Amino acid sequence: MAPYPEGHAMTPVLQLKNIRKSFGGVTAIQDFSLDIHAGEVVALVGDNGAGKSTLIKMISGVYTPTSGDMLLDGQPADFPDASVARERGIEVVYQDLALADQQTVYMNLFLGREPVKGPLRLLDRKRMIAETDTLVKELDVRIPSASATIRDLSGGQRQGVAIARATHWAKKIILLDEPTAALGVAETARVEATIETLKARNLAIFIISHSLDQVFRLSDRICVLRRGQQIGIRETSQTDKNEIVSMITGVSK
Amino acid sequence: MSISLPNRAVLQGLIVYAGFVLIFLFFAVMLWDRGFLSAQNLTNIVLQTAPATVLAVGLVFVLAAGEIDLSFGAAVALSAIVAAMVMRVTVWPVGVAAGLATGMAVGFVNGAIVAYVRLPSFLVTLATMGVVAGIARELSNLQSIPVTADTFIGIFGGGKLLGIPSLVIWTVLALLIGHLVFRETRYGAHILATGDNPRAALVSGIRVARLRLSVLVVSGACAGLAGLLYAGRLQAARYTLGESDLMTVIAAVIVGGTALSGGRGTIPGALVGSLMMGMLSNGLILMGLSVSWQMIIKGLIVLAAVAVSLRDPNR
């Protein structure tokens, strides 16, 4: 059974085919293949050094694969750098969030892509604030106001802002790198609820997480990496933690 | 977070205005019989701080981007000397262009090294400060170079337009354009983001290296304009011009609420800071204090102001 609507002969949003990446003589990723569909959450799990970050960086255009093919909506996706990947609709929520702490929420949401108006091309703050308010409400990210300064927000609120930014710009796929690693229980629940609403927007979501509980709560499929090798892909509903743990560690149950 | 106290940064931004008013009141009371409050003296303060205020505008751009410029004082002298020398052999507009170009060239060299050789701006501009000051001395042979072009002196020095001194017009122009660009354009927003979190700026597609280069060129352009204003007002250019502005302008900008660590800046604050520093010099002179005591007291007041406005209670 497929995790996406049956009979919907959809092209996967993202197709990775036999991706390999080596740095000098060291192979970081070998022969990795995965399809991700719209409205689907795929979790990427593996121990430290398994190559999860390398994989994320290839999808977001920071690294170029040594060999293999990447297709976005069936079209070849060779990103010379990260800004091209962003233009094609791929957004990343970085582990460090990449927020400018002394600036407002709305300026962060539009960082590098600020709308302007008039012949002098002045910042359109009204529009930025309005769009921020709408987005924050839709995603139910609870922040005091669009004009609040990031450093006055809690960890969960900051994470919410980073996810809201990715959501606003992502046309195809959002990559989340350890989105709740630094959060408490209640804040983690909020961020997970936000991620659930992204599915409803028909975005493809690729999430790295160390928390297997979280992976089982959020994902439709789980992809396991060990030392750069793709160990396997499982339907979340068809597997259990024991199987995933043994795939991660290589120790049979 | 639920109580809506004003942001700490906002409160700190207001301190410069309170300090300005306090120092003004202090001198108004202490020097009421020595002409501090006379229209002529107050005008003098504004005119004397004009070049420093122009320099402060440029420095806000640099500091907000998380960089620093220590070479602008030397660039002021070199720009004025080049402008004066060129004006001796040809018409004044060429001299003006040469002066501005000199300031921008210094900024470009600073910026290129900072952005593309990736050296810290503190060290780069510390070094170029020496180089540029040396060139200014060598070029001028330690002599004062007279400026005689009347039109130039009128436009950049003692002239008036509709009763407003030209120095004031240039300063207001620099402030208005600086404020508009800094507050209301994408460029200004990108400066703040880069000074705040360079990695975030980079992954957001902001061209961080080019931006770092550009803010130092802005500072150089301001140094060029300040050099022309000095040359116009004094009707001469000399290697000592701008020498004393380094500390005063940095103090004015920081006291005004711009963060030395980047990510925060205000041009109105820099104006008030600059006027405050000018008022301080003026008042201390009128009080009859010796230069040594002026230096000591100015230094202490700057220290106090910076301590109040920048201290991070969480650290």
C-alpha cells in the first residue's frame, strides 16, 4: 500500500537515483535512491556520521553529488548553489535556524526576499507584516506579534518562525534538520503539530530526527542510513522501533 | 514575554536623547553667563560637528554590518589634500570629484581586502589608517595646501542657500539619504541581517562579501565628503584634518545606539550622538578647561554613556 493516494499516477516531487558523494577518497554516501511525493513525510534516520547532513546538503544545493541523478518534478535538478535550489522551491530549516536574532519576525520571514514598492524600491513593511500575520495564524505558531524581535522569543517560537519561513517560500519540498533537538516536551508537540499542517499543504517533507518516537509519530516512511549506505526504506505503519533500531545499528534483533 | 514592556534595544536607543538633554541643561545652567545658549554659539556647534556627522552616517553602515573602519580619519585628510592639489591645477569640480574618488578608493581597498582576502576589518583598517595617513603626509609635504576657488568655498564651506549654511545642507542631505537607504531599502535590511548573523544572511541568498565591500566604500565616500567640507570651511587642506574625528565619531555612533557587534544601527541616534559630542567639546572649552582635562572628561563621559547604552544584563 502506498502512502500517497492510490491510482494517482503522480510524478514524485523529488527523485534521487543512485546518488553517490565522495570527498577526496572518502565516500560519504553511496548508491542512495529515494522518491518523495507531495503531501508525504519521509524521515531520515541514522547514527552520527551516517551521512544524513551530506544528503540534505546535496538536495539543497550546497553540495553537488559525485554521481547519480536528482529529479525535481521529473526534471533534472542540478543546482550550482543553494539559491538555485531555493528558486526551484526547496527550503531548508537548519538546525541552528539561521535567524537574525536582533531583527523582527517579519524581516526574518522575508530575509533576502523582501518585497519593495514604488519607484524608489522601498521596503513594503505593510505587506510583510500582513503576510506574516496570515501565515503565523494559518500555521498556529504562537508569537506575540509579527514585529516582535527574535531574541525575545522562546526556543519553540523561534523554531516556529523558521518553519513558517520555509513554508512561505517552499513550493515543493521542505527539509527539516533536527527540528526539535533543542526543545522541551510541550514545544516539541507544538512544532510537530505545525509539521502536520505542512502535509495538508501538499508539500513534501524530509525530516532528520534522532527521536524515534517523533519519527513514528510524524512520518509516512522511514529511510535508514548507516555509514553512507542506504540500509532500507520502510512504511512507518508496517514496521516497529526494534526493526528500525537494528537497521540503524546493524545489530540484528 | 506576555508583559508588553518596551524592547531593551528600544530603551537603550532612547538613552542618547536623555544624555543629550542632560548635558545641554548642565551647560545651559553652568554657562548661562558665558554665551553657551547664544544663537551664534549653538550654530557654531552645529557647523563644527558637520564633518563628524557626515562621517557618523558612514560609520553606522559599517558597524551595523558587523565591521569597523578605523581609517576614515586618515581618508578625510587624504581626500582633502587630493582635492586641494587638483584644484590648484584645474577647475574645482574636478577637485571635488577627485576628493570623493579618493575617499571611495580607500574604502574600496579596505572592503576588497576584508571581503575577498577575508581579513578582519579591525586589522585591515588599522593598517590602511597608517598607510593613508603616511600618503597624506608625503603628498602634502607636511604643508597646508590653500584652497582659493571661491565657488568651491561657497558650496562646501562658508556659503549659504536661502539663509541656510551650506555645511548644514550637506550634512542634512547625508543624514536623509543615509537614513532612507539604511531604514527603508533592501540594502539596509541586508546590512542589518549580515551584521546580525552572517550565516543566516548567506543561506538567505544575500551576497555577504559584496555587502561588506560596499559598506566600507560608503564609509570612504563619507570621508571624501567630510574632507571637502573641511577644505571648504578652513580654505585649506592639511594632513591633520580628521585626526581627532576617529574617537569622537566612533563614540558618537555607539552612544547613539548602534551596536559595535553589528545587527543594530540608527542614523538619527548617530546625529544626536555627534551633536552631543560637539556640545561637550564646546561646553568644556567655554568652561575654560585645559585640553588635557577636556580629553579626560570627554573620555569618561563616553565610557559612562557606552556602559549605560551597551551593557548586556544577561552577560
